[in-house]
Amino acid sequence: MKKKKVPLRICVGCQEPKNKKEMIRIVLTPEGNVEIDKTGKKSGRGAYICAASECLEKAYKEHRLERSLKTKVSDEIYETLKQELL
């Protein structure tokens, strides 16, 4: 029997590959909106971040989400992520 592959994604904060299902996806939709994707299936450019506050802080300080999504990420997205992690 074949083993099923586990999809890995790299965290924008710590730059470590982790299981896709354990991470939070932030997506830039085709309309140009930045949203938190709870389903992991929205269309658009995605970036993944660990569920750790250290990773979020590092991504915020070094503008890593902006670089990954190639657009400006509003402070309200960061606040929503912070609330979700607590």
C-alpha cells in the first residue's frame, strides 16, 4: 500500500517547513483583498504562518507577509491573526 504524501508549506515567520494543515493561510484574492483563509481552498496567492506568536511577530517586523503576497497587508489582518493565536 502506498503512503500518502503530507503537504508541507514554509512558514513566513520562522522559515521552517511544516504540515499544511497545522498552519494558517493568508490569501491575496484575485479582487485584491487580503483575507485569512480558514478553509485553505480560496483562490489566490497564499502565504502560510505557524500558529506561534513568535512567528507572527517576526513576520510583522520584517514585512514578510507583504513580500510573500506582493502587496500591502493592513494592520487589521495582523490584529485578527493575533487574536486567533490567543
